[in-house]
Amino acid sequence: MAIAILYRGFLLVCLIIGTRSQSFVAVVEDAKLMQNKLIGRTLEWGGKIKIVESHDQNQTLAEVCEHLKTGATALIDMSAPNVGLLIRSFARTVGLPYITVVDPSTLQSKDYDPDLHIGVEPPGSTMFRVIPDIVKHGSLTKIAILYDQSFDLHTIAKRILTGVPAQHLYQEIAQGDGLVEQMKKLKDIGTKIFILVSDENSADSVLGEASKQELMDEAYNWFVITKGHGLTCSKCRLGKSATVIHINGNESYNYTSRDAYLDFVKIQLRENFFTIYGFNIDEAFMYDLRMILDDVSTRFINATPIIIPDCNTVSLVRNQSRVDESRRIVEPFKTAKRTGVYGNISYRNGMLRQDVQLTINRIILDNLNKNTLGTWNEQDHISVNGKLTKEVGKKKYRVVIVPKYEPFVIKLSDNSKKNVTRADYDGYCLDLLDAIADTADFEYEIEESPDGLVGAMSDDGSWDGVIKHLMDR
């Protein structure tokens, strides 16, 4: 069997010897391979690799056609949306089975060809579903969802919170001075909930800048969703005991699968110092998918590869005999099952899907101490003990009064003690203040105007009375 991995920067061709030569051409977005080095190595494991440069849609298709001259069993689409449209259209035209490992929102209705298509939902797409559960669990609003390209929010429709009654916005994480300005603007518009969907490096930068701008105190809540396990804040201000909720894959879901993946990376990929702390949910999923592919391939080992000597002479008339052969390749995927590193994988709702298992931890950024709060999966949703948000104390205000306007403000004693309290006064204004504080849930302390005046502006622009007292304090 041969697996060819084609992405916009390079073309990787993995050859695995089998009873009959088979070829899977995988079109992979270059950013995925740059961010997750084990994805390409897992796909190419076990065979030879050939690297060919590719640049745009047409060049990518030309590289696919080169491989079809010697035959291909199926195409795997892990490309950017603009490239994927062309690749899938071509596969349908020639009757070539295609496996899509992309966010389902990027697929069109015609992509779901029952004879040719196998859909695989990436774990990142599943992880997005924890966000509405977080928002609903805490009845949150004034939310900023910040993301980088480690997830696919930069290429897909941003509909994560569609139907959830919460004020929210989406922003790609800025770089350098742009990040400083980005955090400042989010603070100015009153953002209180930050949901960070990124890799560890982006999270470190954002949390550090947020700490500098005092966006980490009890008035703000941070949720960080990553595909890896590390989380640091190298630029956070120490001594602030800032905390975040960190959500990532539960690597202890199944110890057998976890240990098998660990052995695979250490032994087969020769990463001798690899540990569970280096796990990444995308890379682990690619290992699981590769194992499924190897298993399913044994069921159509005698399938005839599709050979196209010249793509320029391809007929637009559907070749039914070729489609029948392709159906033999597609069908075994619909019964595929695997206990994956981060959850069970099975074919349901028209796709191979993983029941991704996530862990919810509270991290103290000063010392990176971790407290596990609970778990999340798509079936059970959030399962935690207590609240995910911080317990914010009541706001407290200073109220400066002039105690000589009866019946609005009545001083109950004639003493001139320095520290007065609510018990020293009565009157209509105090009763109204009590009612407002009860409704708006705040506390207040009373101070008397030092000069007994309400306050007026003098000719030089200065103030006296209550106004001067408030301005000076």
C-alpha cells in the first residue's frame, strides 16, 4: 500500500508494501504540519517519502494527477477550504473515493456523495462544543472568543454561540503591539469573560498581556482551550494569584490506548523522550485514524487502484463501474470502530466521529498548581463540582452626605465622631439608598462633607463641599 501526503508546501509520499499496491493521496494544509510535526510523520510511517513542492490550487491538483498516473485507491482531504473544493470536485468527477478530515461546516451538500465520500470530523471541531456549554453553565455574557490558527476558526463560519443568549464577539489573536491594543480595547468595551482557543504559545502571550493590563483580577474570568497539555504565563505579574480554567484532552481516558500511542511515538517515530505531557489531541487523533486506515485497508486489499494517465482527458460522464469499485472501498469505513487515545471513534450521523473526552482544570498561574474540577464530553456535557467562574465580592461605594437637610438626611446623634456609619443617620435619602443597594447588590460606606457644604465652583474653578471631597479622594 502507498500513502501519498500532499500539502501546499510539499508532497509527502509514503509507500507501504502490501498484497496489491494501493495509494492514498492526502492533501494536507501546510500549517497543520508546521504546527503538529507528528501528523506528517505518523502518516508517512512505515514507507518511503517523496517531497514535491506545490503552491496553489492548480499546482496541488497537478500533483494529485501525477500520482493518479500510477494509480490511487482513495484521496484524503485535509486541506484549506479553497483547495478542498477543487480536490473534492475532481474526485467526484473521476469516481475516486475521498475521505474528508475537515470541519463539516466547510463541506457542501454535493460533497456528501454516498458512493464516494467518507467524512471524518476532526477533534478540534468537537472541542468547539464545550464553549456553549460553558456559557450556559454560568449564564455568561460580555464574552470575547480569541483564537489563533491552531484551531480552524480563521477559515470556518463563526457560529459557535448561535442560539445562545449571550453578548459575544470573535477576534483572531493579534501579534506584538497589536495585542497590547487589542487587550486595551476589549477592556474598554467592558469584556468580562475571555475564552481563549489557541496553542500554548499564543495563550502565554495573551495571558501575559492581560496580566499587565490588570485583566486577571476577580472581575474577569478566563477559559483557555488547547489541544496540548502545557499552559504557562511567563510574563504574568507574580503575586497576583491569577487563575484560569484550562480545558484540554483527558489523556487518562483509556490507559491502554494512551500507552500504545506513547510506544508508537517512542519506538516507531523514534521520539525517545516523548511523554504524555507532549500529547496533542490532533496528533493523537491522526495516530488513531492511521490505525483505522490500516485496519480497513485489509478489507479491500484486492481493490483495483484508479489509474488516470492524463487528467486533461477525463470524461465528465460518471463511470459506473469505477463508482461500484469505489463503493467497495467506502463501505468498510462505515463499520470502523476504535478506542482512541482521547475517546471512542465510530461511524455515526454520516461521519467517523470521536467522543472526545476533555478535562476541566483550574490553574494558578503563579505556580501552575492544578485543581481538576471535572470533565466534558458531547453526551454528558459539563460535569463539575461547583462554579467555573470566580466568586466576585460585592462592589462597595463611598457616599458623602451633608447631614443638615431634614427630612432627607437626619443625623441621629450630636456627637462628632470621625468614623460614622449608616446607623448614625436616617431620612428619605438613606432609605432610598438602602433600596437601591439591595436591588443593585452593592455595599456602601458613609462619610460627611468636611465643610458641611454640598459644593460649588469658585471663580478660579476649584470646588468645595461634597464635590471637592470626592475629587480629592
